[in-house]
Amino acid sequence: MTITRTTCPYCGVGCGIKARLTGEREAAITGDPDHPANAGKLCSKGTHLGETIGLEGRLLHPEIDGQRVSWDQAIGHVADRFAATIAEHGPESVAFYVSGQLLTEDYYVANKMMKGFIGTANIDTNSRLCMASAVSAHVRAFGEDVVPCSYSDLDEANLIILVGSNTAWCHPVVWQRIEAARATRGTKLVVIDPRRTETAERADLHIPITPDGDVALFRNLLAHMRDQDLLDHGFLQESVSAPSGFWDGLSPCADGVDEDLRRAFIALFAAHPRTVTLFSQGVNQSTSGTDKANAIINLHLATGRIGKPGAGPFSITGQPNAMGGREVGGLASMLAAHMGFTDTERDRVQRFWKSPTLCTEPGLKAVEMFDAVADGRIKAIWIMATNPAVSMPDAGDVRAALAACPLVVVSDCIADTDTTRLAHVKLPALAWGEKDGTVTNSERTISRQRGFLPVPGDAKPDWWIIAQIAARMGWVDAFDYPNAASIFREYAAQTGFENEGSRILDISDRATITDGAYDQLEPFQWGGASPFSYGRYPTSDGKARLVPVHPAAERKTSDFPLRLNTGRYRDHWHTMTRTGLSPRLSQHRREPLLELHPEDAADASVGDGALARVEAAAGVSVYRVRVTDAQRPGEIFVPMHWTDQQSSGGRTGRLMGKDRDPLSGQPGFKNTPARIAALRPEWTGFLITRDPFRPNDAIAPWLLYHTQVRTRGGWLVELAGTGETSALLNLLPPGERIEAVDAARGSIRAAVLENGHMAAALFLTRDGSLPQRDWLIAQLDQAAARPVELLAGRASDPVPDRGPIVCICFDVGLHTIVETIAREALTSVEAIGAALSAGTNCGSCRPALAALLPGPLESTSPKAIYG
Ligand SMILES: Nc1nc2c(c(=O)[nH]1)N[C@H]1C(S)=C(S)[C@@H](COP(=O)(O)OP(=O)(O)OC[C@H]3O[C@@H](n4cnc5c(=O)[nH]c(N)nc54)[C@H](O)[C@@H]3O)O[C@H]1N2
Ligand SMILES: Nc1nc2c(c(=O)[nH]1)N[C@H]1C(S)=C(S)[C@@H](COP(=O)(O)OP(=O)(O)OC[C@H]3O[C@@H](n4cnc5c(=O)[nH]c(N)nc54)[C@H](O)[C@@H]3O)O[C@H]1N2
Ligand code: SF4
Ligand SMILES: [Mo]
């Protein structure tokens, strides 16, 4: 059996994977023990990749206006339309919107075509929504977008500070590494996050910061270190420059942090010079994101905690190739290979590419780009590997803009997404497991993604599609690439072109790599484990910069008194085009939840499990309520994942405004003024079917809310509505129907049988009582249950309710775990694993298991550290 070594397509940890084909489109997935990022570990998403590689929902042929066409026709059409638009309205009238889920080779070719040949920098990427603020901060502080740390720093640190990062859910294998360091060397962990996430729950100290209070907190901490004479004066003298007035500008500012917590934090920081501060979206996705990142970097520079083992400010990337995109210049504000827009750099890039018309200035950033589509300045846009109709702020506006745009081209692997629905031309791209190339992870390690599945239909690599269209537009020689390796060689050569040590990004020693060696390429890290270990920075005087930073302004208003925070779930990936296909991954959160504090729930008269509307200036969306004291009063949280494909609610992009960081242009997704209102359906219920649910005209008038989720063998659809319930019966497929209608209570219980097997079931109620979904889901296509049991929604000899599934690898439910802990007096996650296997495979549920163990949450009390 051949095993292919490749890289996980999800997060920026960049775990190595071994894939072994076990059927035509089935594979056994395991962690690659030889990959430096994960040493064999995988989280829940990586572990269950095998459930997402079927052909369900794939886009397999090019289409123009909904009609299948040949590649020759599609390429000709896109090339002609782009050429005609440019001829009539100039190069600024076209744009590319690309993604950190492209491979480096795809990204390189797209950037070269737009910036070097079409001649405008109107190419931007979803990374603008993701780490643009970190990029701006790196450039301001270091002179180049270089991440100073490696994962090994986490092994060697004595203090790890996580700022705006739900690491246990979003970078789980990095989290496992942090947990291992804590176990072996007692590393202290501080988590700074307004929510008490599973990550925060495990911390020695959790600081529930006021939204956007980070600049003030880190600036105050720096002032304190200065006042206590705890700065590294030697390092400041040798390696850092401060603008005049920097130190005087550190006047105390309100950070909203409880005094005991602040003192505990300061004490930990002062006591542990080996500090890594790891940050992600709670920092970047803010209208003060660049200042937040520089406030963190300032502190590390001034205390000399950078460029040494176990110390540094560590921005971790989200997408598998966010970093690769930064390298090849996917952002509108950069050129290529870490070059900017000075005359010298432009000239250098132009000569390297033999470009006829190199762009002269930075292009439109994502939000500006879609605004330009809306007002007609951009007349043709090509979207690749991203779903902006869901993920952009003010997504309702983005949809309207695309609907009115004369030419929308979308390259995707999936046929029906909220964005492909707005496309004139759909181009089928190869997906993970089929495509070939390289990605760069959070610690600058470049790894190969390799194909191991057969190429389906007419799908093609993204780089091939771009190069074909560029060639058709007349640039034949510049885009004549026989394979991905040839693009990699060109990119590698560009990083070394007239570099002479001026740019740290230099992989030109691989510019002559053979096709065979590229196929065998082992992971390698550019810039070395610690690029700044010599205390020299890629600035004009070789010194890093301290940057004055300013606390954020208040954002809530009297109309919208709540602050809306958004983010991710453990087992879903972005707009769910992949994870939504996996029954296992879909178990952890079946619906989009509105998490809010009991006081806010009481104010709005909504209870746990009810439905509520969230309203913001940009739009409205509906969620299932979850009341929790993990939220602070006045602050609510919703996920970013749900789309039109799964739900009438949970469309979070519609709520976000366009406010963004002035330097990076990154939107502030984490702090939107909002309010809530109860939604009071007359009936609620659910449907279990084999086929996906499409609300039809007959039932649409009665429906207030629906969400569907993948289950084994079918779909579970949660429903809520008003008026007559009987119309809903036509949701059931034809077949032998058994039903029990209770007119007095207004309930319907119905099931469809096919050869004695349950083919569908519908349960609706007006008084809120509904049976357990899981037992009924398990009956789909089974003949075991009797009709009377199906209508009761449970076995006559009832099986104990396991509760919501916590461990998706071994199917272990919450109730089972809680009972076993009590019965067997378990005191550790390992003991739970020994008793139930839970948490012993991928480990993603270990923080959740830990939270179920008895004992006070000593960890979050400042006394434990300070008192
Ligand atoms: N499971 C899963 N993992 C993923 C992804 C996914 O979709 N699903 N996506 C990947 C991608 S592209 C990315 S970018 C990363 C993102 O990874 P993370 O940044 O860890 O994820 P988020 O949930 O977006 O936000 C992190 C935290 O920031 C907190 N926060 C909000 N406002 C503030 C603030 O003002 N200050 C501070 N200090 N914290 C704040 C939020 O409460 C939230 O818990 O995850 C990657 N990994
Ligand atoms: N409210 C809110 N919004 C957010 C965020 C938030 O925290 N809150 N986070 C933001 C962040 S950090 C990010 S990164 C974005 C992510 O948002 P998106 O990039 O919009 O999300 P994805 O679902 O990953 O979209 C990727 C698309 O590319 C397709 N695809 C996958 N692989 C390939 C390929 O190889 N080639 C091609 N051509 N297509 C492919 C997939 O089918 C899918 O349709 O969302 C942003 N939006
Ligand atoms: S941590 Fe999980 S999602 Fe991220 S790369 Fe590793 S296996 Fe994939
Ligand atoms: Mo991201």
C-alpha cells in the first residue's frame, strides 16, 4: 500500500499527514511522525479528513451562466472578457480576490499575472481579514514581515501568554505542545480573552479583558517594567531605536482590568524572562489591530525577550498557507518575495518578471475592493478559494455588489456555495488530496502538499487555470509552466534576486531544484529557528523599532448597547464547505449559538435553547440561545461558520460593519455594536432525512428558522415556525407513512418507512417537548425499531441518554463522562481516557474533559500565583 506524505489543509499549524488510499475515494489518515510541526499528532479536523474527500457537492466542470462548457471555451471567455474590460476601462477596472488556502505556486502565478502583466495591484486576499494587522506590525517593528519565533520556543518558555487566541480549538496541536511544556517544565500560562474559552479555563491566569483593551494593558505593562527598572538597557542600546517622545508617551491609561488580576499578571511577567506571547484574531481583527500587535512587540523588544530560546512575540497564522501568500505578495499592499513599492523594488521585480506594465502603487484592500465592485469602478472580479459572500464584513452588501457586477468568475472545488451562486463563470479547482505544491506554516516551515486521489472530472490545479488564461491574454512565455515545480523554482529564484542579505526571506538555494527533488522535498524552515538571534533587523540601521501605540476608542452606542464578538468552533472550518460534510465533526455544535451572560438573557427574556435575533447596524441574523457565565455581561458571541447552504440563521457576516484598522485595512470582526430580541415561534421541531433539506414554496411562509446538519446516513434539520404545522408533512418523502397527530397539544409525530426501514421522521411540537434526536438519527435506514417506538421517538426499553457527544473519535457523551467521573471518582483526563477511551485519539476534547473534572477552578484565581 502506498502512503503519501502531505500536509493538513486546515489551520496554520501545518501538520504533516500520512494518507493511505483504502478505496477509490477513501483514505486512512494519520499524523506524520517525521513532520516537525506535529510529530505525528493531529486534531479532530485533521483526524477526520477522510470523511470530507468524497465527490459530494463537487464542482467538476467549467460552467458559463449555468451551462457546462469545455475548458477551451471557459478560458477563452474569461480571457476575452478581462481583456475587453481592461481595454475599455483600464487595468484598475479588474480585480482578483484570492485566499490563504491557495498553494504558494497558485498564489505566485495569480500575483504575477495581476501585478506584473495586467499592471494593477488590485489583488487582495482573505488574509486581509486574518493577519494583515500582524503583517503591518512586523513591518513597522522589524522592517520586514518576519515571524520571530518557532514552535520550539513554546517548549523552552517559562511563561506563555495567549492574547486573543482560542488555541485549544483553533490551533489544537500547538495547544497540545503547550500542555506538554506545562506538564514537563511547569510553564505558566496566561490567557487574555474577554470570553472564558476552553483555552482560558485551562490557564494559570485568565484575564477577561474588555474588548479591545489590549493596547492599554500592554502599554501599562511596559510603563510598569520601565518604572521598576526591568528593561533590557543593553539590548535597547544595541538593537532597538525609539522615536523621540516614545517613553514620555507611556502615560497610564484605563485598561479595565481588575487590580488583582493586573498585579498577578505583572508578577508573572516580571518573574519569567523566557516569555512567548502568542496572538491571533483577538489581536488582529480589530480597528486597533496593528497597534495591539505593536504593543506586544514593544514589550518584548524593551525587555529583550526576542531572538532568544523560549522568548518572542509569536503571531500565529490561521489558514494553511496564509504565510505563503505573504511571501509571494498576495496582499494588495505588497509586491512579491517581501518587496514593497519603492522605485528600486519595483524596478527589480519588473526586470525579474520581464514585465511589460508593472503596477505603480498598492491596490485596493479587501473591503475597499468590494466597495469598488459595488460602485462600479471594478467591472470584473475573479474570486479564488474563498467565500466572501459569507466571510466578508457586511456580507449583505458584498452579495449585492457581486449580483450587480458585470463579470464574476469563481474558482472553487464546491459547486454550490453562497459565492458561486453569484458567479457568471465557475471554474473547477482540484481539492486537497488532489492538488500538488507547497504551503508555509506559522513558523515559516515550507512543506509539500501532495496528491493521492484521482483527478475528478475536469478539475484542474489553480495555477494551471490562471496560467492558461494569462497565456490566452497574450503572455504566453511568462506563463509557460509545465508543472508546479517550475513555478516553485521561479519563486525561489525571485527571493534571492538582488537580495544581498537585505531580505531575510531567501530560499534561492532551492531555485535549481529538480522535479524529482521537489517531489521528495522535506519540510524546511526559512529564516532559521530564530531569525533575529543576532540582534540585527532588516531595517536601514539594523535596529528594530519601538512604535507609539494608542488605546482603542469605545464602540458601543445607545441603540446597540451590546458588543458582538465572533469566532470559531472546535470542529468546523470557516464556511463549512468541507467540515460540514463530516457527520463526526458536525456533532460538536449542531447549530449556530448565541452565547450570552444570564443577566443579558434575563433582560431580553430569552432562555437557554430559545431562538433570538441579533441585530446590528449592517443586518440581522437568528441564533439558538446558550446562556453561560463564560461571557461577560454586555458581551455576546456567535460563530462565523453558518451559510445559506445550512441555515436560515447564523449568517454572521451580515452583522459585521466595515470599520477597520487604519494601517492594515483589517476589519474589526470582534467588537460590533449590537442588540438582541427574542424570537417566539409558535412551534418547533425537527426532521430527519436522507437527503439535504431545501425549503420549498409550500412551507416557506410558515418557517421562521431552519438549520440542517450532517448525520450518519443523512441530515438532521431543526425547524421553528408559526401557523399551521400540517403543511410541514409534505417535507416527508413518499412512502408508507405512520403518524400520530395530537390536535390538543398541536404536535405531529410522523415517520416514513421503506421496506420496514425508517426513511425519514418529523417531530413538531407547540409545547416544546421533543424526543432525543440521537436515538432517532440512529434509526435511519435501520429496521430494528417498531413503529410505536418510532412515533414515541425512543426505544420501549430506553437506552440511557449519553448527552451531547464530547469525544467525537469514540462517540462518548457528556452524561456518560459525568456519571463515570462521579462513580469511579476520577481525577484526571488520563483516568477518563483509561475508563472510556475519551480523549485518547486526537486529543481535541481534552480541555473539555478537564473542565468536567471536580475541584475548584483554582487556576483562574489570581491568588494562586500572586497571593
Ligand atoms: N476549529 C477551527 N480552527 C481554525 C479555524 C476554523 O475555522 N476552525 N480557522 C483558522 C483561521 S483562518 C484562523 S485566522 C485562526 C483563528 O484562531 P483564533 O484567533 O484562536 O480564533 P477566533 O475564535 O477567531 O478568536 C480568538 C479569540 O479572540 C477573542 N477576542 C475577541 N475580542 C478580543 C479582544 O479585544 N482582545 C482579546 N485579547 N481577545 C479577544 C475571542 O473571544 C476568541 O476567543 O483559526 C484557524 N483554526
Ligand atoms: N464574522 C467573522 N468573519 C470572519 C472571521 C471571523 O472571525 N468572524 N474570520 C475571517 C478569517 S480570519 C478568515 S481566514 C476568513 C475565511 O473565510 P473564507 O476564505 O471565505 O472561508 P472558507 O470556507 O475557507 O472558503 C474557502 C473556499 O475555497 C474553496 N476551496 C478550498 N480549497 C480550494 C482550492 O484549492 N482551490 C480553490 N479554487 N478553492 C478551494 C472552498 O470550497 C471554499 O468555498 O473569514 C473571515 N471572516
Ligand atoms: S492542528 Fe488540526 S487543523 Fe491544524 S494543521 Fe494540525 S491537524 Fe490540521
Ligand atoms: Mo484566518
